[in-house]
Amino acid sequence: MQRRNFLKQSGLLTAGALTLSQTNLLANAPAKLISPFGVQLYSARDVLPKDPKGIMTQLANMGYKQFESFSGAQGFLWGLQPKEMKSFLDGLGVKMVSTHFNYRGQMDKPDELKKSIEMAHDAGLTYLLCPYMGPQKTWDEWKKVADQFNTVGEEVSKAGLKFGYHNHDYSFRPLDGKLPQEFLLDNTDPKKVMFELDLCWIDVAGVNTTDHLKKYGKRYELCHIKDYTVQAGKPVQNDLGKGNVDFKKTLRVAMDSGIKYFLVEQEEYAESPMVSLKNDADYMKKLAV
């Protein structure tokens, strides 16, 4: 009996030591670099239209290996045919994974929506994203938004692509004590609608990013990385690492929640878009989370 108790206690002690050791290993796990990382091309909107290929080449040389496009005057492929765009980016070692598109202008126009879906598909994109809806005044209006997301998402999914929504701060600001963003998450079909989390705008709205991702992280597949400070009561964007966002903590949570794509976006610049984007790329190369 004594020998049995001794062995039992020894086993418990050993198991306890292993558990403690594993916990310490996890706590002291080496930080990870985010590689690859990408950029939302809207960050270069002031210079991109004049020389799309030249600007995209510069961004690739800075270290951005994934692009997210947006709808400009020449469309989200910037005047290039889908296969031409794919071939060009393949040559740069870059993949265009997603685009913001003219959702509000096309959601009720099946032919135009179909054209965007086909272009995205043929260019090798994975995601078509609604970039902005604007604040809605009532829950009935938000319900219409959710229902329309499901409808458009079904059409996009038929082509083997994914449809999603990119937030601003308004969907994280309470309406009658509840968050519209959570309503959209709860009232859209995960098989038809996914989400892109803007890490600046959720922070500006005062919502805890960690808590939100613990609850809804599986619905987010992309995120925007941008920094800001508050000046005269308003958010002003900075080069990465020079603002309020705790990227080490926030991006670690984002990685652990399953977010797949990390895209830098900057809309305001201390000097110029390309200088800031070079600074941002250098920051991302060194950032271990």
C-alpha cells in the first residue's frame, strides 16, 4: 500500500510538473513574425491611378506580398484584364487576395454584381468585400443590411468566392444599448458572409478587441492594421508603431483567433503615401507578436 501510494503521489507530482512546464513553455513561447503581410491599395490612392503597375511594383519591393484592392475610376483591377492582372502579380510574387468593391451600387443590380464576381474570380481573388454601409438609424434598417448581405453572399459563394463586410467605427457604437456589428455577426449565415476587422476603428469606438475576438473570432478572416492618435477629440492616423494601438497584444489575439490575412492600411500621412507605406512595411518586418 505504501509503495502504491508513493507511486501514485510521484505520478501526480510528475504530471503536475509537466503541466507547469508546458504552461511555462506556452507563456515563454517565441514571438512570431507576421509573414506574409499585405496592404490595402487604398493606402496609395493618391498615386496608384497614374501608374498602377509601377506603384504595385514598388509596394511589392517594400515587402508587401498580398494586395487588397478597391474600386477606383478604372475598377478594382485598374484597367487590366483579370488574367493580365494575375499574371503581372504572379511575376511580382504577390497575390491579390481580396478587393473592396462598389457594394452599395451593385447590391440591387444583378448584372453588375455578376460582372464584379466574374472579374474577381478570373483574377484569382478569394474575397469580395463591402467597404462601407454607413450607420443605420433603426434595427429594421440593420436587419435589411443583414438580409442583403446573405443574399449577395449566396451569389458570391456560387462562384467559389467569399463575401464579407469591413467595419468602421459606426457599427461598433451602440444603438439602443446593442452593437450593430454583433447584430450583423449574429444574423448573417457564416457559410455566406464573413468579416474583415479594422483594428483601428474598433479601437476608436472603445470596444475591447480581445473580448470581441474571443466571442466572434471565427467569423473574421482578414484584418486591417493601422495606427492612430487622438487629436482635438478626433482620430488621426499615424505610421505603424507611432499611435495608440497595442499591436503586439492585438495581433497575437488576431492570429490565435484564426484571422488569415493581415493587411496594412493608412489613410493619412505625415509626409507622403509611399514614405508611410515604406515605414509601415519596415515596422511589419520587425514586429514579433
